[in-house]
Amino acid sequence: MSEMTPPKVLPRLDESLLTHLPPFSKLGRRDIRVILDQATSRRYENGVAIFDEGAQAERFFMLLDGYVRVVRITPAGDQVTALHIPAGQLLGIAKAIGRETYPATAMTATESIVLSWPTRLWDTFVAQYDGFATESYKTVGNRVGELNNRIVEMATQQVEQRVANALLRLINQTGRKVSDGIEIDFPITRQDLSELTATTLHTASRLLSAWEKQGLVQSKRKRIKVMDPHALVLISQPKADL
């Protein structure tokens, strides 16, 4: 029932929360104060849609804490996870790609803290704040690049390579070092992994189980830990022709 719980509005935030984030890192505290005073800050529970695919893009967002799954809806009505976005990034920036509606749904993968601004302020931010436009369009470029890489992987790689690459990407983007490996720092199911790699749940589960037996990964309670990243790198590489 988390969908039924409204997001909690947070109290006035300090400028230091934005000074280290690339879209705002070139700005002084006075400009950041103005930006924050125009923002709405909310805390979302896990599993809540921040905005929905196809909805009017009335606001754009900055993820201050937590993780977000970018979800697309197939013609059959199924949800497919396209990307994961870590804290410190903009999202819902439809204006940056010339859209008036959101191209995908943003679903929290953990409890998250999110700032948002009315889309009517986008052009003002681009024109007035040094670095905002450059970093925003860099974010768009990086996400398009990641999606393009995944399309190439699906067209050219075998499934075990795709799953290994997906795990390596996730620990690179969101990994948290623990005593015996690197843990993906948000709950992720085998279904999520199958969606990210365009394979079946059965195949993703079979691969994870085999890699667990080999001591490469550990998967339990919606948590995946990579114990041997180098072994996954080797699996992710194209196989030499015999």
C-alpha cells in the first residue's frame, strides 16, 4: 500500500545539499538558495512512482538520496526496467529532449528524497545558471549512450555476457564495498535483472545460481553481491573463435 501513502514534504533544505552536484556545482550559495527556494522537496517510500510515462511533464526532478528505476510499459501492459538512476542526478527532464510528456515512469527502488521544480523554470535555469545546461545535456547523452550500448549487447552478445555486463554496470554505478565483495546498493530482484538484459526470469535465475555455486556472486533477499568482479569481466568478454 505504499502507493497510497502521499510523499512527505520536507522542511527547508540547506544549500550544501546541492553545491557538490554537477548541475549546480559552479554556482555560489546565493544562487543555490534561490534555486532551493523555488523547489519542492519530498520523501518517497520504496516502490512509488515519482511520475508516470505519458503524463504531462509539469515538473523536473533532482534525486538527492536513494535510487530510481526507469520503467517502460510494453504494448502488452508489462513493466520493463530500462535503467537505474543513482542519487545526485536529474530525472524527468523531458524538456531537454524536446518532449512535453515523460517518456518513461520513474519508480523509487528505495526510500528516496527528491527535489522538483516547475518545468516553466527550465529555460530560466539553462539561461541563468552556469553549468546547468552543460551537465543536463551530458546526463541525457550518457543515458542515451547506455541505452544504445544495451541495444548493441542484445544484438551481439550471448545472454551470459549481457547478464555479466549488467551486474558490472550496477556495481560500477551503485556498488557498496562490503567485507567479501561489492553489493548493489538497492534491492534488485532476478526479475529486474532479466528485464535489464532482455532475457527470461528462468535464464537469469539459472545463471545467478550457477555463479553462486562458483563463488562469483551471492543473491538473497533482493540483494545481489558480486564476490569476484574480475571473473564477471572475463565472462562479459566476447568468446574467441575456435
